[in-house]
Amino acid sequence: MTEFGNELKHHQLLEDILKDAKQEAERIKAEARLKAQERREQFEKELANIEKESQTLLQRKKESLTKAFLSAKAVELKKIGLKAQEDLIKSINAKLEERFAELLSSPEYPSILLKWIVEAAIGLGVNETYVNASARELAFLDEELLKEAEDQASRFLKKPLRIYKADSDQPPLLLQGIVLYTRDGRLAFNNQVRTRLARKQGLIRQVIYERLFADAVKSR
């Protein structure tokens, strides 16, 4: 083989080497691109998972805050509603006391006192009692009214009893209404207006609730 032939041979060998090297380089590049693509996809997947978890956590946090807010709102509204009811009941009780005070000037007030005395006498159920009242009401407690109270209570209890006006040394009551008591003071029946209203609070509250608040509760 001539020197020129050897040169060609070596040149072809170089070309083959370069060709193989180029193919290897292309393969390495392709593999690198594939790995880069895989890494990118993995990164995007992890990023999407993080965003999804963040959205889930955010949604849970939002739901938790919303639930807490609604719960606190319900409690606060209930407190406001209960306070409104209590304020209204106090106002109504005050107005009822005012109405009873206005009745002091009415012709039918002695009959109201009579009813309260009979009720108290039946409640005590003893043979002899004394009745005290406010200074203005003591003027209504004459012999005729006390005798009628005795008769009515006696008929109910089916036994005789006596009701006396409080002794003059007893100070009048400060509040409107009557108190019936035994001579020794061991038994007493308080039928003053404020006490009567206190005993009727269950009924008063029920009426107020049914008339003013029941529809509001149903509409929630």
C-alpha cells in the first residue's frame, strides 16, 4: 500500500472515530435531554402536589375559620337575644308594677285586695291571722272587707277563721300589696305585687316568648 493509501486509511479511521464520537455525543445529549425532561416533569409534579396540599390546607383553614366564626356568631346572637329577652321582661315587670300602682285609685281595688287576702289565708290555712299592707292600702282594710275575706276563706277551708288588721304598732309595708302572718310571726304569706309577679315569672316569660320571640326562632 502506498503512503497515500495509508493516509486515506488513517483518514477514514478518523472519520469513523469522529462518526462514532458524534453518535455517542448525540446519544449523551438525548439521554441528558430525557433526564432533564424527567426531572422537570418530576419537579412540576412535586410543585403541583405542594400547591394541591397548600390549597387543601388553605381550604381546611378557611372552613375551620368559617366554622369558628359562625359558631361565635351564633353564640353572640344567642347572648344578645337572651339579654334582649331579660331586658324586655324587666321592662314588662316594671310596667306591670306601674299598672297595679295606678289601680290604687280605681273603685275595684278593694276587691283586688280582698282576693289577695283570701288567697293568702287559704295558703296559710291557720285559724287566726293578721294582715298588713302599705299605708295607702291599709285604708281599704275595713271590717266589712276583712269579714268577707274570712267568709270566703272559711268556705274554702271548711273551717272558721279570723283575719285581723295589723296592730297599730306594726309599720306599714313599703311595697304595694298585702302580707298575711300569724301572731307569733312564724308563718307568713307574702302577697305583695312584686312577690306575686316573681311567682308568676314562669307564666310571664312563656307569654312573652310565645307572643314576641317564637316566630323569630322558627324563621331561623
